[in-house]
Amino acid sequence: MIEGQLVRLRAREPGDAERAFGWINDWEVARFLLVRYPLSLASERIWVEATPAASFGGVHLAIDTLDGRHIGNLDLRNVMPENRTAELGIMIGDKQFWGRGYGADAVRTVARLAFHRMNLNRLYLHTYAYNERAQRSFARAGFTLEGRLRNHLFVDGRYWDVLVMGLLREEFDAQEQTAGAGA
Ligand SMILES: CC(C)(COP(=O)(O)OP(=O)(O)OC[C@H]1O[C@@H](n2cnc3c(N)ncnc32)[C@H](O)[C@@H]1OP(=O)(O)O)[C@@H](O)C(=O)NCCC(=O)NCCS
């Protein structure tokens, strides 16, 4: 398990499937992930059970509060060994925990794993233009806005831009040093 200030990241368990099923079938959550179609509990169970153990090829973890409540999931995917890059995906599915710093802490915590245990050099992510909470949370976690894929997404009857954000290891380390010096 990997501990941050507010969250603990752990391997996913079969018992997590019911909660994830509820989250991804909730349009208020799914519209930020673009799960367009309803998903069955059976398919979610298969998905969780088929999740490979975390390795350099991909990291798929549950996000728990420090007192053990499962509130979301995150992934490092598309790991490119030659480039030392990976794509980050995150969902705090339990809406009670939105906007309380859990997302930013989970991202900082997995970035520590990515840069210092996996020896990656860059993390990036895609987020939808209308997801301002996510953009602010990722900025708080140290990510920089790098680009904009224009009209890349169609949802709720119109096209939206998709934003690209990234975090380099040298930036992360400098931020950690500054935070450490201020503590
Ligand atoms: C995106 C997500 C991971 C962010 O985590 P979080 O714990 O909710 O966010 P944090 O508390 O870390 O940061 C939220 C920031 O947005 C701000 N915020 C909160 N609600 C907001 C809203 N409705 N609109 C705009 N900004 C908002 C907060 O003030 C904070 O910014 P600040 O630090 O500058 O004050 C989480 O909300 C989530 O998983 N949402 C659903 C799925 C999703 O969007 N996944 C990401 C896809 S790219």
C-alpha cells in the first residue's frame, strides 16, 4: 500500500466491483470519463477480476481514505518504456469526497510511485474542457496545461475541446522540495 496525506492506494479487490458499478453508471461521474453506455455489474466484476497486478506495464489501484473507505480508482496506462511516459486516469467516484483535496493527494501519491519507484519521467492526461474541477485539482497536484485538442469530444449535444496536461519528474521533485522546505 502507498500512503499519501489523505489517501491510501491499494490493489483492487473483487469486492470493489459493486461500488465501481454504481459510480460508472452515475452520469454525474461518467460524463467526466465518458462511459457512454450503461455497464452491467457482471461486466464490471469481470473487469475487476481481469485487472492485472500492478507492474511496470500498468498500475491499476483503488483509492481509499486513510480510515479505509473506498472512494475511487486510478490507473497509469500506456506506459512507454523507451519514453519513460505514462497516461494517468483517475475517478473519485464517491461524490461526497469531491473538492476536498482527495483527488490532488491521490495524484501526488501516484506521481511519487511513477517517478521514484517506476523511474518514469513524464505523466500526462486528457481532461474535458467542461471538467473545471479536474483541471484545478490536477494543477494543484502540479500538472501544467500543455495543449488543447479542439472539438475532440462530442457529449450533451455539442463538441468540446479536450485538454492535455502534463507533469515532468524534475518539476515534481522541485515541488516536493519546496513543499518539504515549507513544512
Ligand atoms: C477530478 C477529480 C479527480 C478531482 O478530485 P477532487 O478531490 O474532487 O478535487 P480536489 O479537491 O483535489 O481539487 C478540486 C479543485 O477544484 C475546485 N473545485 C471544486 N468544485 C469545483 C467546481 N464545481 N467547479 C470548478 N472548480 C471546482 C476546488 O476549489 C479545487 O481547486 P483549488 O485547489 O484551486 O481550490 C474528482 O473530482 C473526480 O474524480 N471527478 C469525477 C471523475 C473525473 O472527473 N475524473 C477525471 C477525469 S480527467
